[in-house]
Amino acid sequence: MAKLSTVSEAELQEIMPTQIYSHWLSVIHKIRSLYDMDEEWDKGGKTAKNVLRFRRGGKTLVSLFPKEDGIGLMVVLGKDESEKFESTLPTFNSKVVKEYESARTYHDGKWIMFNLPDQDVENDLPVLLALKRKPNRKDI
């Protein structure tokens, strides 16, 4: 799969309406405020034209898919991370739990796709990401 070097702000604004693009920037800022990660653009496959992955040490924390009708946010939870999620299930919003329970499990973990904007999902995002990796940056 060929890597894309970057996707420009102009290209993102062509893909997403203004309100969705503003929300995209907000989600990116939230992730950046918690994590110092490498950001890599790649082809998005069936879900979207492009995908932005936040990665460190060869492992992906979260993938974001810019789309016309919103933002796809994918988190893959491995076996240990899924066990942590299930042990803290009552702390998560019902929408997050529903997506987790309906997500398909593959050999490398449970692939959970959330559709943003969704305030309930976004409120749980820091806790969900912390299951995968402890934040390495304080809020900006």
C-alpha cells in the first residue's frame, strides 16, 4: 500500500463541510494534547479516501477517516485492552459500549469504528485511548 506524504488543509476542506472540518480540528487537538505521536497519512480503503493514523513505536493508537458526512474514528483493542475495557464497562457511555459489543473481532483485536461528531463518544475518548497507551503529554 503506497503511503501518502500528507493531505493538505485545502484537500480536507474539500472533503468535509465547514462544520465537520472544524470538528476534525477539535478532535485532532484533543489527541495531540494528550499524546506526542507520529502522524501518518495513508490511503483509507473502503471507509474513506484517506486515513490519518496516530502511531508510536510501530503501533497505531487511533485512526481518523475524514468523510463528507463526518469523521470515522477507529480504535483497535487487543486481547489485554479488551479485557481492560470489559472490566471498566460501567464507566463508558452506552454508545461506546454498544459499538464495542457490535464490533467485529479479528486475529489482532476488536476493530471499533465510531462516527463523529458524537459528544458521548468524544467524552469517553481519552479513557478509551488510555486503555491502549497512557497519555504522554499534559493538556495544552
